[in-house]
Amino acid sequence: MAPEELAGLAEVAAICGVTKRAAQKYTARADFPAPLDRLASGPVWLRADVEAWAKATLPLQTGRPPKSSS
């Protein structure tokens, strides 16, 4: 596998257009792709998986969810 096919936390942040701190929160979400492996520097993901997640999920909704009308 070529290095350009992988993404560490810095690459996740760049792909998502956020800070590394925000990227860390994204990677902790249940719907974020599972890491391919864990290196001494941290987890690594397939870049294509991260790009697909970002395209399908971002931008995240902000604020409170709407009140239910019950």
C-alpha cells in the first residue's frame, strides 16, 4: 500500500478542513471509519474511506436538534 493512500490525524484534519483537535473528535464518532492500523504515531485510516465519510457527513449539523412536535 502506498503512503499516499493512508491518512493519519493530520491528513484527516486536512481532508475535513478542520483543526487536528476537531479531527480527533471526528475520529471518535461511531460513524467514522475504523482505523486500518495503529502505528507509534497513532491510528491510520485509508484516505479513500476518510474522503468518503467527509463527503457523506460534512458539514456536521450544529446547535440543538429541533424539538419534537408532540
